[in-house]
Amino acid sequence: MMATCHCTRCRKVGAATFVFVVRENFRLVAGEDAIAIYMPEDGYRYTRSFCSKCGSALGEIGGNGESFPIPANCFDDPLDLSVRFHEFVAEKPDWLPICDQAKQFDRHPVSN
């Protein structure tokens, strides 16, 4: 599943469109020792992982949830997905229009 987050945190790492990956289907083949983690502030669900060597945003690959987001720009191969929803639309800047018909949520679409 693919979604776009408009929160200030995701925009700052330049990786607002994410692909949600099921953990049991994910296998990290190299570079685990280079993954650094940034913990979220209150009100945000996901930690942010990034490569400590090149700085690439890696989403939540270091978390322990059943599924987790990886920035779509991390994938080299084409993805047969489209954005299913937009979250944190309440934080979206005016200069960033939403140009699709996907569902929109002011914050996270699912509350814990």
C-alpha cells in the first residue's frame, strides 16, 4: 500500500510518499549496521530510520510493527501502486496541492 504523509517531519526528510511493507515479507540484504534511528515526538507514531553513510531516509525499517513505511524513493524498480490516502493533511502547506482523489485525513487514519 502507498500513502502520502504531509506532516512537517516527513516533508523535512524529503520522503513524504511511503510504501507500507508487511514485516514478514521484508528482508534487509545489506547495510543494517549503517541504519540510524530518530525517535518521534509526541503525537507522531513512527520512528525515522536513515542511512548513517549516505543520509537516505529509510522510513521505519528498524521498528517492530507488523507493517512499516519505507519511502517510495528508496525503491529502484517501478512500483505497481498508487497513493491510497493522504495523512496529516492538517499540516500540509498551501504550496503543496493534492492532485488525486485518494482519501484525506487530518492526522493518522487509524487511532491507537
